[in-house]
Amino acid sequence: MKLEEILIPKVQEAVKTLYGVEITPAQVQFQKTRAEFEGDITLVVFPFVKAARKAPAMVAQEVGEALVGGLIEKYNAVQGFLNLCIAQSYWIEQLQAIAENTEYGQLSRGEGEKPLMMVEYSSPNTNKPLHLGHVRNNLLGYSIAKIQEANGWNVVKTNIVNDRGIHICKSMLAWQKFGNGETPENSGKKGDHLIGDYYVRFDVEYKAQIKELMAQGMDEETAKKEAPLIKEAQAMLVKWEQNDPEVRALWQKMNEWVYAGFDETYKQMGVSFDKIYYESDTYLVGKGEVERGLAKGDFYRREDGSVWADLAQNGLDEKLLLRADGTSVYMTQDIGTAKLRFEDYPIDKMVYVVGNEQEYHFKVLSILLDRLGFPFGKELVHFSYGMVELPNGKMKSREGTVVDADDLMAQMIADAKEISKDKVNTLPDITEAEANEIARVVGLGALKYFILKVDPRKNMLFNPEESIDFNGNTGPFIQYTYARIQSVLRKAGENIDSRLSNPESATLSDKELSLIQRLVDYPAAVRQAGDEFSPAVIANYAYALACDFNSFYHDHSILNEADADKRALRLMLAQNVAKVIKSAMALLGIEVPNRM
RNA sequence: GGUCUGGUAGCUCAGCUGGAUAGAGCAACAGCCUUCUAAGCUGUGGGUCUCGGGUUCGAAUCCCGACCGGAUCACCA
């Protein structure tokens, strides 16, 4: 049982005996005792000081006197704060319980079958490679899935691939016109990058055509519509929709190149999906749903044939669902995807990991799904995260300021390799393969932690000119703490005896005590991260744990400790710190190395 | 303009469900490796928590207003 849960009734009872008033559990407020005072946990007496009709310092003193004994060894009252010292045997029992729990940090949602949460993330377009914005999305999505699993959900990770539309036609057209049969095989280019290059090429040629038309006296608006290239692309989209075999074959071929490229990127990033949906499969379903809603009277058709939802009753405007020509829009596709998913899985909660620029879209989607009768519609969660900004603003593909995901990861691994060179090479029996593996784990660890440690809701800054740190509050710092512990455990050998001969009489130093208390906090961090959808909570926890351990490690010898009980206790501590670090980092999708 | 969101040290960020003297890292400076991995540890300097009101025993935290930034309000996706 949690310490607070044990103490709350005791405090309630003490207050009743002393002052004859009943207080609610909410009025019993605890906080961690500040380092400058003696004690483990502090009761804030202000919430019931009025009812007691005495000065805060007096109330603290009297309540302390009433509580002391047994679990509470000592107390001291400072103004309205009652600092309580908990018996060390309690903390040692806690540590032993953690040590015995092989799934420490895995929480339960109560009895019965686990509810199902579907988490959608990544959602790439097939016309260009993944960039830094996707990296944040993928890392957040994967981490949230892991965190919710730890919170007792069955999680299905899903991806919706935007594989149709005019943007794909642009790449296809440019490839047809300027590609000269270039393929990933004959050029050695990664498929998604190859397609991305032709997307850029289209834009270059298109712009040139606009310029030319304007030179002939056409205004910009008209030129943008009349340029031959854009007309060809539009014609291609129509053919695609009509299932033209030639266009479809080209589309299929180029998409396969892209998917092969994406797979590589996802693999390197360490993210995965349980089920992938494609918009080319879902957009027609969406049209069907809109037609159904229309028949049901949820939506209405305008004279030009377009279909709309009136959201006035929800305080919003009107929203287009089908164009006058019958083609679908973004919203149509998301409705279709939702329907397919609902047919495929008994979804209890649907989570969309999508940037905050689309808050309006998901607000509307939620309303529309609800109207169409999807149980998860009303309750859908838009896990809305902030943009990754560069020093001079947003990333813009046209201005070439996009930070490519593959390049970024490769750079991080190369940096890790360079930084670790002197150190890793001194490790005994190190092989080139292991050194490379360490660089991979550490480089990606630095990148992932850098991104996940910041509050997902906030915009964050990435400066490509400055390399991501490997010292201080970083992934490698935490990984290093883990590697150090592994080193100690290896040296301790097979016969680690972490049982205490008499736990009752063991004494703990301040650092040992804080470390145990930090370990005890882990489940609360997992719970909070789940409730708030925030991997940052886990990142901050893991950092604090690593700090506590390093401080402990600096002050105490583990293996050279003469006292067998102390040695055993410290080994047990080290083992469990490593266990929790590994577990917490896994929730972030970060691996930990045994040596570095 | 409406709506949403942010403003904390030179920089990047914690803290925000109100509690004691606002914390880290980076950068700067000064120390600690014959002892379990120095990607570590210890210390110094660095703050009008954007500003102004309000609520409260108590406000970085809650409320109102102002200022500054970002997003959004498409027959784009």
C-alpha cells in the first residue's frame, strides 16, 4: 500500500481526536519533505487549520505528537509543515517488494479483460521522405503506446498512409517526364528519397512554367492554374480514380519503392505498427459513410451537389464532406478509416497522434463520428503535440530547410561513434561490431531523449547547427548510469546475494534512502504519464533516478563494502535501479547498452 | 477579427491538480580519476517566473486585463 494511503486515516483520526472535526482525505495534503529539513514526507496542516482553531505551528506540533509511534519514528514541526520520519524498516520492505516484482511499473486497470486502445501515429505522405516533424510524431506515438500498455491497456498501434491524391501524381508525373527509368536499384537511392527528389523536381519545373506564362502577360493566379504540368497532374489523378491500369501500375510500383524506404526508416527509429491502413482503401468507405449520413439526415446536399455538415449546434461552422464533383476530402477519408478500424477491432479508445495544427479537424471529426454512431467518436483523443521549430522558424521543404529523418539519425550515430571512440575502445574485448552497436544505441538514445523530454504540447526548438548533447540531462547520461551498474553487477559475479540477513536492523544512509524513495515513485510516474499522455514525465523521472544513483554511487562503494548486509543492500539497490531505468527507457523506446 | 496555445537564468527546458528559500542541463569559472566505467561527482556565478490587477493564511501555479509569439478558422492534405 502506498505510504499516503496508510497515513491519511491516521491523520484523520488524530485531527478528530484532537479537535473533534472530521476532515476529508482531500484535506490531508502530503508533499515530499524538502532536503533542508529532517523527514521523508511532510503533512501540510493549513487545509484544516481553521477547523482546529489554533495557530498552524501549534496544529502541526499537536498532530505530530498524536501520530508519532510505530511507522512514524519522529517528527518535527516547522510553521504549518509537519515533517515525518518514516521507519527505515518500511523503506527496506518497499525495496524488497520492488526486487521481487518482475513487472514493476506495469499497472493494472482493475479486474476483467483489458480495454483496447488504438493509437494512430506517423501518417506519412508517400511523396516524400520522413523529416524531423515525423520523428517527433513517431517517437511520441510509439512511446504513448508503450506507456498506455504499462497502464493496463491493450494497445493496437496503427498507421494511416496517405497514398493518394494530387501530390503523389506530381511525383509520378515528374518521374515519367524526367526520370529516364531511374529506380532505387539502378541509382542506389533509398526509394522514399528518390520519390521525394521527383516531387521537388515537379515543383521546380512547375514554377518555371508559371514564370514563363507570367512573362507572357498572364497574372499569377491564372498561371498557377493554367501551367501544363499541373493540368497533366490533375488529369493523372482523374485517371487514377478511374482505375486506369497504366497509371495504377506506375502508382503501385513507385509506392513500393517508398514503402521499402519507410520500412528502413521505421526500423532504424525502432517504431512499429500492428496494422497499417491506406487511404486508397478507405476513401471510398468514407464516401459511403457520408452518403449514409446524408440519407439519415445528418448532413445535407447543396444545389451544386456538394455535401455538408452543419455544425452550428456545436458552435462551429459548416464543413464540406464531399466536393460537388463527388470526390472526397481529408475529412471523408478519416471517416472511412474510422469505420474500417471499428469493424476490425473492438476499440474502447481511439487516440490520434497528430500535430496541433489539426486541432480543428479533430474537433470536427469527433462530432461527425458521433453523429454517424461510432461509439468512440465522442471520446476520441487527439494527442495534439507542438511543432519542431528551427532557429529561423518552421521547416519548409521548398526552402530546403527540412531536416531529413534518415540523415539526422545517421548523424547522431556518427556523433556517438566519434564521442565514444576513446572510451569504448578501452573496454576489454571490445569488437568493432559491439562498438558500432553502442554508437547506434547511444546516438539514437540521445536523439529520442532530446525530443521526448520536452512537454509534447509545446513547440520545441531544434538547432541543426548545434549538435545534440551527450552530457548532462540527456539519454546517454541515463544509459551510462545503466552501463555502470551492469559493470558493477558483472564484477559482483554469479553469486550476487542480495538477501539481507536481518532487514530489521539495517541502516540506510541519506543517499540510499532517497534512492529507494525514488524507486517507490516509479508507478506513480507511469500513471501520471498515462493520464497526461506525456512521455516527458517518464523522461524526467528516469533522469532524476539516474541523478540519485550517480550521487549514491559517488559516495558509497558497493563491492568494496566490508559489511555484508550493507553490500547486499547496495547490490539490491543497484540491480533495481538498473531494472527501473531499463523499464522507463523502454517506455520511451530507448534501448540501454550493457557497456559504453 | 474569433477560437486554441505558449511567455520561467545568456541558451534549451522542468516545476503549473496553489504550499517552506523557483530547479536541471548547456555555456563560463574552480575542484575531484593508484579505489566498483570521469558520458560521472562537487562547488561558484547567473531570476522583476513578460507586465498590471484580483482571489488566498500562502500565487510561477488559479481568475481578469494588457503586451509579445505560435497554430487555426480552405471544395489543401
